[in-house]
Amino acid sequence: MLAKRGVTASAVETITLEDPESWTAVDSAIAGISRFDWVAFTSPRAVEAFGRRLRALRLPAEGLGPKFAAVGAKTALALKRVGIEAEYVPAEFLTSALGEGLPGGRGDRVLLLRADIGDKKLVASLEGRGFEVEDVVAYHTRFVSGPVEEEILRDAKVVAFASPSEVEGFRRRLGAGGFGELASSATAACIGPVTARAAKEAGFRSVVYSQEHALEALAEKIGGMMVHA
């Protein structure tokens, strides 16, 4: 997407996503899925894990019982590929918007399938509205270590982040000195306000984010920045 906009980009791996050591908790939740009013996903990766476990358990995607919610168009599309239509997608592609806007409330049961580092504020927000929440880990986020080529860091004018965990992974990989130096000279271009806040708190002086919280919009934002640089 960046290349199409004339932007030369280098990729630095900051995190990896791994399956849980055991699927017991996920499979148990899926086996009893009819007791939930909603099943909510905050990332395509969690949907993919859900789809794989449905197939492993030989369960159909149709007629499962609950309604399904997805944060973001990509997550909703991933659900559609599994064979499920998302009945609620918040207007803002933010986890907080899901917590504030999910239809229902007192006594309704919600199953969250998401990363192990998922924002706990979502659970608090839903419970504060009266939902009963079961928060199940569908995948783990691991930080990547190892040196980064100095040439990549020296030439970087913009550093793109698609999640707060990527900010933290980048900081860990570069170390305090290297990260601090880059954060003072480059702009952090982020997929949304939550990631932008993480970048600012980590030390970036210049932080921008796309109004539509999607990768295509982020690429468009960066392309426009480079044209006017």
C-alpha cells in the first residue's frame, strides 16, 4: 500500500502472534456458545482462531445462537469468511466503542475471544453496563528481539504503528537509547488514537493518526505526509 503511494518502506518485526498452548478454554467456550447473547471479536486473528476451532470441533457456523460483534471492517470481513455476518460493528473502529455501544446490557452474556494482552478496560466497560463477560484468550502476543539495521533507523522519517503492542515491541527491540533517538527525530504515524497515545507516552514528539482506523487509511495518511514533506 505504501509502495503504491511512492513511499519506500522497510519492515521491522516487533511482535509475533502465537496460538495458545492449549485450546481447552476456547473449545469449552465454543461448545457452550449458545449460552451467550453476544460473541465479540476485536481482531481478524481472533476470528481466524475461532473459525479453525469450529472446524476442529466439527461445528457449523450457522445457527450457533448468539449475535456477533466485530471491531473494524477487517474483523467483520474475517467473520464473513467464516460464514457469519456481524450484527454489530461500532462506527469507530475502537475497542472502547464496542464497550460503550454494544446493544443490550443488564444480564446479557458476552464472550470475548481475543489476545492475551487485550485491553482490560473493555471488560470493565461492559460489566459496568451490566453485561456478564467471559474473556477468553484466542492467541498470544510475543515481543521480537534482536538488532535492527542501522541504515533503516538512520533514514526513517516516519515510523508506522498498527497497534500499541507494536509500539512497545519496537521500543523493546531498539532499547532506550536507540528508541529515544528515533522518537525525537521521526514522526509516529498510527492507525488510531489508542496507538497514537501509546506512541506519545513512549516518547515520540511528533505523532499523527488516521481518522479512519484502518491500514488503507494509514497508508494514505503516510503517503500524503511524504508528498508534502
